[in-house]
Amino acid sequence: MKKLFALIGCPVHHSLSPLMHNDALQSLGIDAYYHAFHVEREQLKEAVFGLKALQVAGFNVTIPHKTAIIPFLDDVDETAREMGAVNTVVNENGRLIGYNTDGEGFVRALCEQMKISLSGKRILLVGAGGAARGIYFALTRQGVSQIDICNRTVEKAVQVIAEAKSDVSSTAYSLQEAEERLENYDIIINTTSVGMTPNIEEMPISLHNLQKGTIVSDIIYNPLETKWLQEAKARGALVQNGVGMFVYQGALAFEKWTGIFPDVKRMEQIVLKQLG
Ligand code: ATR
């Protein structure tokens, strides 16, 4: 019987996941189909139990359900539990198990696309929301020497650092404080939605103190190059957009469902073609 993979979220109509996963399934000759389902907050529980009853093989979870889904799953792996968010669910012999591939997806994309090792690196995260939390957790496992977080609401940055209970040196800063000390970092990452379509003129922090050669990464992929990345590039930074993270989180989910790590270059091309 043809297997079903799914995405649940709200909204999902613009999602590129169906295109990317269906192409990977087809190119590998796997008899399965990936479909995006619009699920409202109030119907999350019914949707999860429905997918289980339909023996879905696995599914992705997106905004706004990544945290709310946890009580409705049969088990959640340790990393996802620590992050407090699930983006991938695997049906393991009738039990729905939650995972999170967002943070690892970001790290894999950063290392492979920028051809770097994170060992000993000094990193600044801009933002302290759900995306920042996942990325922060994943980075703490990479042998980095420092990960600071700056955020409009500083208390949230303090909270992310405290909850992670990591040994990595970390300080919370206001956006203004961080702007004054950009020369202290090897890698600067925007995890906020500031600069995303349609608000393409906005920038998460000013880059006036940016040093040449710094790696600047933005998790936004629409637009492909935010105004912030354009400015970073103009100041001599090495830049990366959010397509890599999107593709790698999907590839890691695909691997959990099928045991096969798909062709990420092919996935990236599909996404770029759609966005370009
Ligand atoms: P996500 O799960 O996508 O990370 P989120 O949890 O709502 O989304 O977090 C959004 C992040 O973007 C937060 O760090 C938020 O800052 P606050 O914690 O102060 O709200 C940040 N953010 C959103 N809009 C912003 C803006 N206009 N200026 C600065 N930061 C902003």
C-alpha cells in the first residue's frame, strides 16, 4: 500500500515541503506521497489521533503546533524534549515518536555549505524565539567556544540560556549592546522573522561594526537575500540564507522516515527554482 507522509500546520498553503519531499520520494522510487494538511489550533489533538488511525508513516509539524503537539505523542526524543519543540514525527510500529531536526538542520547546512568546522567558534544569535532555541541547543553540541544571544526582550534570551543548562560560555545582550560588539564574533545568525516578506526593508540589528570575513547567516529564505544579508555582503561578510536550513531539516526528517538520506543538492534546486 502507498505510504502517506504529511505536514500539519496553519497556514501550510505556501509550504515548499510537499514539492521537495514528493520529488525525493519519486526520485528514490519510494511508493509514498507527502501531503500538507491545514490544521487549526483547536483541532490539533483530533488531527494527530486521526493521522495515527490512518497509519500515517510520518509527518512534519510546523507553526503553530511545534510545542502544543508534545502531549499528544506517544514519546518524544530527548533533544526535542529539551528544545520543547517537535518538527518531525515518525510512526514506529503504531507509536508516534517526536523528533526535532530544525537545530541539526541549521548546523549541517552551516558546516556543509560554508565548509567550516564550528569547533572553537564565537557565535551571536539574534532572537530568542522557537527557532533560536533549537539552533542554540544544536550549537552547544558542536564544540563552539561561545554562543551569546541578543534579543529585543532581553529576559527571553536569559531564559533560553538558563534552560539549556549548557557549559558553553553564553551571555544575553540587548540588540543595542550586541551591535556595539559585533567584532567579537566569527558567526552571526538572525533567527528572527525581521526582514521577511513583506517587511523586506527591516533589519534585525545594525551591522555598522561588522568585520570583513565574518560569517553572517539568516534563517529567512523569502526573500532569498534579505536586506540584512545584502548589507553584510557589502561589508565583506560571507553570507548564507535560510534555504540550507530548510532543506537539511527536511532531509533529516526524510532520513528518519525512510532510512535514506536524500540528495540535498537536488532538494535545494527544487526549492530555489520555486523561490527564484
Ligand atoms: P519563532 O518560533 O519563529 O522563532 P517567535 O517565537 O515568535 O518565532 O520569536 C520571534 C523572535 O523574533 C523573537 O526573538 C522576537 O523578539 P521578542 O522576543 O522581543 O518578541 C523577534 N522579533 C520579532 N519581531 C521583531 C521586531 N520587529 N524587532 C525585533 N525583534 C523581533
